[in-house]
Amino acid sequence: MHSQLFEMVYYKSGFTWTELYDMPIWLRMFYYKKVVEARQKEKKSRDEALKNKTGKPKISKPMVRPK
């Protein structure tokens, strides 16, 4: 129970520790599942973005022409 409360407070679910502790279990479980789903979606989109990123960033040389 306390690990759920910690995760929900740490990941900014919008509730305080006291609100979560006093919340009915069924309602707290609903919000906990929503937080987990949101974190999984964030991880999936972050992983896809990293997968689609190609190698090293291309840095162009300055356009300097010596005389």
C-alpha cells in the first residue's frame, strides 16, 4: 500500500499523501491504474522516439572561404 502511495505522490498524480491514504481503496486503485497506464504510454513514446533517432547528429562546417 505504501509503495503505491509513494509512486502516486512521486509521479505527481495530483493528490497529496493524506488524500491518497484516506481515499477508499477502490478509488485509489482506479487512480493508480491510470497513473501506471499513463507512465507506460510515456515510456512507449519515448522508446519509439529513441528508436527512430538516427545515429550522430550532423554538424555542418562553417561556410568560410579563405582568400
